[in-house]
Amino acid sequence: MNATSEPSTSNFTQRFLARKGLVSKTLCSTVVLLAGVLLAQLFAARLAAGAAEAPLAPTRVAFPSKTPGLTLTGILYRPASSSPAPAIAIISGTSGIEGFQNWEIPWALRLQSAGYVALIVDSFSARHLSFGDHWKLRPAARAQDALDAGAFLAQQPFVRHDRVGVIGRSGGGTAVLGAIVTLPGRPQPLVFKMAVADYGYCQDPYGAWKGGTSLQRPDDAAYRTAIPLLITIGTFDTHVPVASCIALARTAKRVGVNVTLLTYAGAEHAFDALYGDGTPQQKAAVVNVIAAFIAKYLAPAPSGTPITVRPAAFASRNSASGGTIVVRMRAGKGQVTASGSATLKQTGHDVAVTINLSESASRAFGEIRQGQCAQPYPYGEYHLGPVVDGTGSGVVRNVRLSYLMNGHFAVVVGSTPNASIPVSCGDIPRNT
């Protein structure tokens, strides 16, 4: 309603009430005035509520590290309420900021909407490392980053200092396992009240836990932590042997650790990321179980609306089972080079790869590596086999094409496996 229409409406109301003999003209004016005040107050209250309900925009923050000479950075997500809220430190996978949109940012947004504070920790930018360099950053350093992030959150006035948790995936899950472990004879008070390691590297040594897959271990060789721990992993994970997580969880339980292990049949590494090879049902199940774990052991959703997702939210992210892509292979920088193409085809649970190069002076070897051609990982993730006279083929077992199309894999042909200088290389395109 605009300003010029308000007097005529008020006059109409007065005339109507007076004509009906319901109230006097003076009282009528009073009623209208009070009604206007109440409506204005209600409108102002709704405006204020609307402003309060709008979550704050994500902000880049810097915080101190116990690593000498290092200041860490992260992306902070704060909820609508100004009251101190429970907080979660999100420790990223080894893809760093290049992969935030696939797991870390969706989790931060879910937590923010539910009323939690969330901080995505960026371990790589402060160290001037890209995805291709992630292998240079040791797990112990990232574990310290997680502890530094927890200490930072606990000191913020908008965070409930006694309600801080941590979640991480892949290399971030590895960091979580290292950050919360209780070392023999060196108990340390933890700021974290709960932890989630989503396909973290269970086979790595942590404290008394020496890694491996054996269930026959003495009690003094078990993984220990003082806080509730959730581990999730796919049974076809080619990075983390599922048997190592089973062994870690069982030996930890044997000595009284509150650990929950959930496995997902047929799923590869990073299966629950947006591009992952897990089914929509598996992806939704992981989100919901992590959310329930946070609600149980840290705090229920402060907004009053628990985090819940349905499989339909992930349905459009999975590639068709019969998908095929062609990767352009470019000549390398060595003395022997070749160009051509590589065809990747989803066949059931596997990806068949065929390599055709324009020329090849000698026997070579094909593989799929993490990273991209500008800076590939030093060794092959999936070995494809010999490339003879420019032609070769191989099969990547138990992997979806959508997983390889996450923007962080390349087809590499070298003179030998793990060759430092490729004969030919082609970046596998990102699935958009």
C-alpha cells in the first residue's frame, strides 16, 4: 500500500464503523490508529526476523598455526542466529580448494542452514601447494592443521567453545584420525567432542596403531581416541583397503573406544562426493548418518531442522552406465613424444581404456594418474599396461567413469611405469 492511499482507507474505515453505529467517530479514529501501530510493529518485526534469518555470507579467514612460520586460512560459514552455536571444522580432501565444491562446500552449507558454524580448512594455499603437490604435505602436518582450526573456533565469541567437532574426507579423514588419536603416555585434552573420518587412510600408523589389516593384535597396539569416532568407507576403495578400517575399528572397540564403522558395498574412494561413483541412495545415506552422528555427539541442529537429504538430490550427478568419452592425448616434453587419443568407456562396474597414438618409437606404458598433465602425480593410480606401436588398452576395475571425470585425473603414457616425463598425456575432462 502506498502513502497516498492510506488516508482514504482510514477515512473509509471510520465512515463504515460510524455508519453502522458500532463505535463513535472518535473511538473509530483511535481503533484505526492502534491497528496501524500494531500492523507497523508486526511488519517491522517480520523485517527484523527476515534479516536475522538470512545466513551470513561465507568469509575467508586467517588463523594461527603451531607450525612455525605458517598462518592458515579457511572459509567460514556462520548461521543466521547471533547466539553462540556449535561448530564443525571441515578438513578437506587432498584436492584442496579445487575440490571444495564437490564435498566440503555442500557440507558447510548444510551445517550453516542447520544452525552450526562451519570452517573449511585450506591446508594447501597457505603453503603454496596445488592439488598436484598434495603428496608433499605429510599427514602429521594436516593433523596439526585440524587441531589449530579447532582451537581457533573454540576462541570465537559466536561459537560454543565446548561444542566443537571435526569431519574430513580422504586425506582430510586421515588428518582427523591423526589429530584425535590418544598417544600412549601422552594424553592430550581435545577441543573436539566428536569426529568423522570419511574414507580416511586407516592403514596409516597412528599412535599404537601400526596400520595394516590384521585383527590379531595385542591391546597395546590398538587405535585409541577419547571421543566418539565415525568411519565411513566404500568396499571397493582402491586408496584405502576396507580391511584396514575394519581392523582399526575392531581393535579400537576391543579397548573400549567409541567407534562406529559403516561400509558401502561396491563404492570407490570419494564415492559420496557430488561426482563420486556411489549410488544416490549411498550418498544420501552417508550425509544423513554423519548428520545424525553430529546431532547425537555434538549438539542437535540449533535451527530445529535436522540435516536430511534424499537420494533425488544426487540423482543427476551419476553418469550413465554406458557412457563413453574421448580424451585428446598431447605430445609430452621428452625426446620421444606422441599425440593421439584415449577412449574411456563405462562397462558395468569397470572402465575400459583404449589408447591410440599417432606414433611411438618404442614400447611404452599407459596409466591413469591423479593431477593433470601440467602437473601430474608422480606415480600411476591405475595401471593400464603396455602401449606397443602406439596402441594399448586396459581396464580400471570397480570404478565409475563419473569418478574419473572429477577434474583431477589424466591418462599418461610413459616410457616406463611412473615415468617422470610422459611420452603423451591427456586430461580427463570434468563431468559438469
